[in-house]
Amino acid sequence: MPSETGAGLSGTQRIYVTTPLYYVNAEPHLGSAYTILICDTIARFYRQRGYDTFFLTGTDEHGAKISEAAAAAAEPPKAYADRISAAFRATWEACGLTYDRFIRTTDQDHVRTVQEILQQVYDAGDIYFGSYGGLYCTGCERFYTEKELADGLCPDHQSKPTWIEEENYFFRMAKYQDRLRAALDERPDLIRPERYRNEVRAMLREPLEDLCISRPKARLSWGIELPFDDRFVTYVWFDALINYVTAVKELGPERFGALWPTANHFIAKDILKPHAIYWPTMLMAAGLPLYQHLNVHGYWTVNGDKMSKSLGNIVRPLDMQARYGMDAFRYVLLRESVFGLDADFREGALVTRINADLANNLGNLVSRTLSMQQRYFGGRVQPRIDVRPEDNALERAYDDAARQCDEQVRALMLSRALEAIWRATDHANKYIVETAPFTLAKDPAMLPRVGTILHILLDSLRVTAQLAAPFIPETSARIVTLLNLPPEALALPGPAWGEAFPAGHTVRAPVALFPRIEPHATT
Ligand SMILES: [Zn+2]
């Protein structure tokens, strides 16, 4: 797909991957972990293929909710935000995520960029002063129309909104409605998958209103001051969304110019409207190109229920890591969901998946191959001679897997990419049964053939590790270590089959990559 290549100034292929900013009054859970794990997988995938890749995550730290939570904790808002943001960051670091920058909306360069863009849009006449009255929910930090309320109450908080009338600054969003419609017509994959593009087109059938973008300091001081009126701070949209620009703008004009048009935002569907409508119109007003794709995923339920504190069913990434390992958790989330659709998390299903795909299928392939290599040849890799059609068939199965994996990840079909890789490992396991090296080895005259079969299996392990590396990076690194190859062996494209192991190369003895989990050990 040519739209995926992100060719930049010098022809280098690039991609810029972002998570949403996480709001510091919530803790990392399955939903936030899912978005960032997808981004990490995508970033690793393109990095492995030699792309200039930039991967951004961070925290959203301004606003009424934070200033109230800080007051409740008897802390200044910045100290509160420092503490919670650090906790977020510590979680993601413990998960082994490979982001290039962790941005905070309180970072000085971000404050500067927000003020520059506000001033520019103001100077161009797209921000004006006006008065606004409406029903306001402090929990949501937004005004509601009568139509949006449920029996007069905020649908999220079940509380009665208060009528607030005040003077504020507004962004002329309505002015950009036609241009946004045209952009969606011209670029059918601007918003993916298509169901969300259709949702946005439906929203755009109604006239857009201008967007209130400020709060008087008298009511809320914890925010970025408007550069053209120090009685106000900017509110949510210019403060938060511009982070995507700040992070790459700091890399200098050339890299910014090359990376920005390749921006791939990943979000959950609850923040579709601000990312699909507010953000592109803001970019138009700021004279910046639109992002390449807005990629929208669904929600996770847990055993069929919405995750909530009151139900006590919040799934925390570090708990899952402690229980099963981060790779197993990553694998199951990516394998059990279809990007864009809702998915259900069940720990029993997770255990079944780990045992079947990781312990049995992949784990056995690694341990059988390496233990035969030890038993028959003391770990020394043998020359590939006497190559037969069944050997070529296994190579072709891996070539197919590599091609499908590439296509499916570019189309965000991560579960299909994993299926394709595991079809190849299935094939390799069957190849062991059918070629029966353990039987052939009883006849010394057949040892050269056994050596060839094992050489082909070692190449299968190597290519499995390469293809699986974006999804289960620790496991791929362990396989490469067992093969006694350097970490660079995971880069793509790698050497051809038969050319990866120099003469006399020795591989290591097997270890269990994924111990089988007894199903009764979980709840
Ligand atoms: Zn509310």
C-alpha cells in the first residue's frame, strides 16, 4: 500500500506513531495498555524494517479534575501531576515499551508550542472572544446540550450539571467543516477502520459549532495561559492535542517536515470526535498537514462486563506481567482482538491460549530442535546438503508467513499476522514428525540428512523469532540468544536460508520458553 510508506525528504521511509495522552487521574489498565502495546508493536515492526520511526506517549496533566484531585490530596497541582505521571511512566518502562519520548503537557517545550499555535490561529482571525452559557458537568469538564443529558443528568456521572454563563474564547471550527468533509472524501483511509470514518461522516452531516477553547483563570488556573489574554488559560483541546506536534517539532524543521505527515494516531473509540473533528480542523487553521491515519480501536470488557473500580475487575498490566510474563500478555491481547472491534478479556481463555500457542506450539518447536541438535551434534550446526522437496516446502511456508505478516500489520490486522506466523510454526512441528530425524539418527549413514533437517529447523526458529519480534520481543530475543546469534539477527531482511549459521557455529541447549500453566492455578 503506497499510502503506508511515508516517504520523506530523502526517500527514507518513515512513520510517526502516537498513543493518546493518558489522563493522570486514572491508573494504567487493560484499555490504556492495549493502545500502547499496539503502538509498541507497530513501532517495532517498522523499526525492524529500517524505517525512521518515532513513537510518542505521555500524560495529560492540566484541567479542573487534576486541580481538584491535587487539592483533595493537599498537594500543589504540579507536584500531584509529577507523582502520578511518574507512576504511569514507571509502569510503561516495566512493560519494556520502546517509546522515543514520554511527553507531559506541563513540559516547557509543549507550553511554548501551544502558545505559538494559539497566537498564530488568533492572528489569523480564527479565534474570537464571545459569551457562552450552558449546562456544565465538572466531572466531564464540558458543557452539555439538553439533548445529550439523560433525564437532565450527565450520562457519565449521573449528576445534575450546573448552568454557567461566561465570556470565553472560541475557535472557528465551523469554518473548516467543508474542508474536513472534502478531506474525508479524498482520503478514504484517513480514519481506519471504515466504520469510524462512517461515524465521523455522519457527525459532519450536522452543522459544526465553534469550539470553546478557554477557561477564565478565576475559575480554573491550572492550565496554559492564553498568549493574547492573561486572564484565561486554554482548555483541553489546544492544550492536549497539540502534544502530537510538539514532540516532533522539537526534532528540528527538517525531521518535523518529514515525520509529521506520517503521523499515525492510535486511540480508543471514546475519543473519536476530538481526534477526527477538532484536531484536523485545528491543524487546518494552523496551516499544518493532516495526520496520515487516525486508527481507532474498540473497548475491552472483562468476562463480559465493563471494567470498573466498583466491580473490582480492573485488569492491570503489571499484575498480568507478574503472573504470565509481558510477552504472553501482549500475545493474547493482540491475538484475541480484531482492531476496531470490541473484545472480551477472560483469564481462562488467556491460559488456554498461552498453553496452546506459546508453550506447546512455539515452545516445543524450540526445545525439540535444540535438544536434537545437542544430542546428535553437540550443538554444532551441520551443513545443508541433500535438500529435499519437504525442506523447500517448509521454507515456502515461512516465506508466505513473512509476506502475510507484512501485509496484515500494515492493514492493522495484527491477529491475522500472528495466525500467519503460527501457521508456519505448525508446519515446522509437522515437518519434525514427518521427516522423523529422531528415527533417522539411529542409522549413522543418515546423520548428514539429520544435520540438514536440523539446519532447516534452526533457520525456521530464526525466522520465527524475526517475524514474531514486534509482538513478543523478549521471546524473540531469547530465541536468538539460544541460537547463539547477535541481536541484529532479528533485523529484516535477514540472510537467506542456509546462510545464517557460519561453518562450525554452535547453538545452545534448550530452555523452556513458556512453562505450561495449570488451568486450576487461576481464578
Ligand atoms: Zn459528567
